[in-house]
Amino acid sequence: KTKVGKITREQLKEIAQKKMVDLNTQDIEQAMKIIEGTARNMGITIE
């Protein structure tokens, strides 16, 4: 699979905080895992 970009854990946390309303969890760590899975499927590397 082709990698198309990179984001840091801090950026991942920022995205998760903004998307908390749309996700099925109130736990930031769980929200980060959801976003991380989506990002990986899109070809984004988490650093």
C-alpha cells in the first residue's frame, strides 16, 4: 500500500478531540485508535 502522508501522535490527538462528538466513545484514547485505524487505511503513517 502506498503511503501518502504522515501525522504525529499530537496531531492525531487534536483530530480525535475535534471528532469526539461524531464518535461512539467519550474516551480520548479510544477515539485516537479509531482515527488511527482510519488514517492507516487511507495510507497515512502515524509517527
